[in-house]
Amino acid sequence: MKSIGFSTLMLSFLTGSAIAAQTDAGKAIEKPAPPTTAQVLANSSAHDWRQPDPANLLYLDLAGGGRVIMELAPAFAPRHADNIRALAREHYFDQLAILRVQENYVVQWGDPDGKREVGKAKRTLPAEFFRSATGLNFSWLPDGDVYAPEVGFVDGFAAARNSETGQAWLAHCYGTLGVGRDMGADSGGGTELYVVIGHSPRHLDRNITVAGRVLQGMEKLTVLPRGTGALGFYEKPEQYVSIQSLRVAADLPEAEQVPLEVLRTDTPTWNAYVDTRRNRRDSWFLEPTGHVELCNVGVPVRAVTMLAKAGQ
């Protein structure tokens, strides 16, 4: 049997050590797996969330039970936000009705007779279909859009902008709160409101004033019976879904307000969250996609426990 020399053993030892070192080094530089959506939210800090101003929150209570909480967007539709608050304070919507529920489109409510007095509010206003893009804290999305040159989020609202025209506007995504109008651009004011309950009707962008979005209670609207008439209107008064009241949260005692937090859209955590929506890393997904459409991002909303609120 041929013996193995010392030099051969040393070479083998050194080679093995080098491989081991490379393996150890490879382990040392191995990067952790990117986080999932749930992990990003679980690791968020209090700074990553905002509590909406109660003056911008509306509580729509249905007579049969159930509350829908909506946030107004005065940065985009200041006159309509003011007028909708005024209508709520006049109790304009109390005992009115849901008039229209169109499958995969909208839920709409208002006065079926169009005769109720508006008090100190106004029945119509100049349209607020868009505003100047200047001064907005715009969190841009990288994947493009077929309806606008750029899309992203402004203070939690899905938005679009055009740098050439200098315009910015809110997009019609699921849960959008809009102001109904007739044929004229200036024929709406807030006496008729609607919420998008279906696939995002982005063709409505810049054709109707967007006044806000639903934060909580979409399920109360999406389960309503569909209207049997044209465009989903109810054909008989007995089909109407009665509205108990619509109130501004700031007008209620603090104990009756619902404390909510919305994920901020101007932080590194938001950027990490968007990345998880573009690249789905949950174990169920086989194809991460690598892209996301504006209305499919979704802005998380969470309830604030009284214990957490007391600790702030």
C-alpha cells in the first residue's frame, strides 16, 4: 500500500479548512428572508400610525344596525368636506335612505324626493375634481398606471398626478366616498353620496368629486340587497335601506368615538409594506408577481384599544 506523505496530508487539511472557512463565511453573509406583509405590520412602531382628526370622520349608522366610518379628504375637496360636515350637523341624512346598490359598482344614498331642506349647508358647489399637485406629500408607486402618468398615496388616500398639467386627484378605489351629481359638473354638493363597492371604476376619476374613503364597515354596505332597477336603483320605497343618522365624530362625546389608526404613507415602514404588496412572500404564493396596481395596495386601518390609548 502506498503511504500518504505529510505534505499531502497538510494540503488536504488546508484545502478542507479553506472550504470550511468559505462555508462558514457563506453562512455568515447569508441574508435573512425579506419580510411578509404581516411581519412588516407586526414590527411597525407607534410613529408609523396616525389617528385621523375626529373633525374629518363621519359615522354613518344604518337603521337596521351597523356603522360605517368614513374619513373626509379636505386636502383635495375642502369645500365639499365643509359642506358634508354642515349637512351632518343639520341632521340632513337622518331617516333618509340608501337608494341604489349596483352590483360591482356603488352604494348611493340621499333624499329620494329631493325636497329636504339643507339648512345652513349648500345644495350644490363648484366641482373639486382635482387640485394643484404642489405641496402634497406624495408617496409614489413604481409600477405605472393606465389612467394617470403617476400614482401613489397622499395621507392614506390613493391619488394620481400629472406633472405636465400640475394636477393631482383622488382615485376611485374600493371604499372611495364620492359626491353624486347630475349632468352639470357643478351640480353636486354632498346631498347625495356614494361608496365604491366593486372593482375600481377609475374612469370616474376627475369626473366626480371624491370626498374621502371608508375606514371601517365596508361589509355593512357590500351585503345590502342589490337594486332591481336601472343602475341598481331600488324600484319601490319599501326596498329602501333606512339611515338612522350621519354624524361628525368630533361632535360626539369622546367616549362615543371609535378610536382608529391608519398606517402612515410617508415612512420607511410604508415603503416596506408596499414592497410586500408588490412581492407576495407569504408561503401560499408561488409567484411573487413583482408589481402592484394602485387600488390593490390597500392602506391598513386598526382599532386602538383603550389600554393603548391611555398609554399614549
